Amino acid sequence: MKPLGDFQRYLLEEFVEDWRHGEMSRREMVRRAIYLTGGTASAATALLSVGCAPMPTPTAIPPTATPVPPTATPAAAAAPSGPRSPLSVAEGDPAIEAQKVEFDGEVGKVFGYLARPKTGGPFPGLIVIHENRGLVPHIQDVTRRAGKAGYVAPAVDLLSRNGGTDRVTDPAQVSGMLGQAWPEDLVADLNAGIKFLKTQPSVRQDRIGALGFCFGGGYTLRLATANKEVRAAAPFYGPNPPLESIPNTEAAILAIYGETDSRINTGIPQVEAALKSANRTFELKIYPGVNHAFHNDTGAAWNEAAALDAWAKINDWFKKRLA
């Protein structure tokens, strides 16, 4: 098999970690690895490369997903529970406007979700980047939180080239599609999101930030190094970008981590050294006693106190640099 890409390895290690923590069955871990790597044999090899021997899979699983009719059950239905955070913003909140959107991308339409304050402006813009589950209701909720906090906030659906998150019936396919995508293509779709954001009449075009979680935290860093219009960025527990790209960023970076997230935290010294060497404005915040994905209030790792504090900190960070 060909070598795993950076995000394929990141996602594979996440599947193994979720299985070891009891958050995913071994069968489901193997199933997702097959989608991620493109076949049963390549999945077995890849799992062995990260120290996990797979069990035989009882049925063949197609290596790639094809678009299905929009009437099918969306991948978003796999979310473990509804929102629990006191920060959650309902779809009909009178202070904001929120809607699904489409805009032009490099090779076709890009899908997204846009939230903004209903009155006033102009406002800073904030790109929201989802986890490896796609543009699910939780990320739409986070986008509405950003809108209520005073940003024009589009969340870009990084499955747009596959027809969009809503068209994927099996949640296991979502991470496989994202892992197999070329990072340059996904960054191009995020750049298209920034272009779309700048067309909004209530946006301050010189005040653009980026916010992302897990897989999206990694792409927050990649976007910040690829687009100098990003003035501030807040990646939550994301994998490092290519370290040689760090000097390219103009963004002030507030990176959020959980203390017990050992897999991601092994990369902190390297990214910290690269940011220092490039003389970039940055801050690292490591929350004690919490794990990966502690901000996601629909998941098992959610920690209310840490999530509320982190949201307050990133808002202060953005206000200082985007206001």
C-alpha cells in the first residue's frame, strides 16, 4: 500500500484511541480503517503500522463512497447526543440569522452554513472548521454561537467535493473521505469560504479569523499558513501543519489542548518551537485533566468548565485582534 498521508494517519490513530478508550467497537474501528485506506488489506497493514492488529472483517466494505439521494439518513444522525452546553444557540434565536449557503469553489460548488448577528455591523469574519464528522448539527450550533458573539461566521463543508455531509449515509465514510482528500484541495475550499465571507456586506474584510476542532484544528493551522488574510486563529487540539510552513502565517494563534490528549500533545513542543523561531504571536493553553474533543458537548469527552473557559478565552483573543 502507498504510505499514509498526514491526515490519514491522524484519523487512523484517532480510531484506535477511541477503541482503546471504549468509545468505539473494534469492528467499527476496522470498518472505518477500511474506508480510510481504501481496502481490507491496506487497512490491516495500516493498523499494524500504528501498533494495532485488526480482527478479520466478516463482510466486504466498499473502499469508497458514492453520493446517495438526499432523502437518505444523513451522517449527522450519528451524533451521540444533543447539545448540553449553556452556550448552545437555537436555530431560531432572534439575535442571529443562520442558514445553509452555497458558493463557488475551485472545482464547483462549496456548501456551508452561515450565521451572523441580525442587526448592526460591520463585524469581523470567522471561518469555522468542523471535526472529522463533517458539517454536523454540533458545528452548526458552534457557528451560531460565533454569530451571537458578534461575528459573521461561515462553516465550510469539507465534504463538498463528495456532495456534502448531508448526502453521506454512513458516518464511517465521512472520515474516510476527509482522510483521502488532498489537503491542498480542502485548503482551497476553505479559501473559497474566505472569498465568500468577504462578499458579505456586513463583514470587515480586513478582520478575518479561523476556528476549528480536532481534524478542523489541524486545518485551522493549515489555513493560517496558506492565507495571509487570516489575522487570528484558534485551533482546538489539532495536528500540526508542516512545520516549515509556520513562517508563512500572519495570524496570531491561540492553540487549545487537553492535558490527557497524549497523542496530539506530542506535537506541542515542535509547533511551539516553530512559532518561536518564526517570531509569531501565539499562546498555548493546556486544560488540566481533560482529553481530546473536550469542547464538543455532544460527545463523551465534553468538559463543561474547560469548554466554557476556552470559549471565553478565544473570544477575548479574537476581540483583541479582529475588533
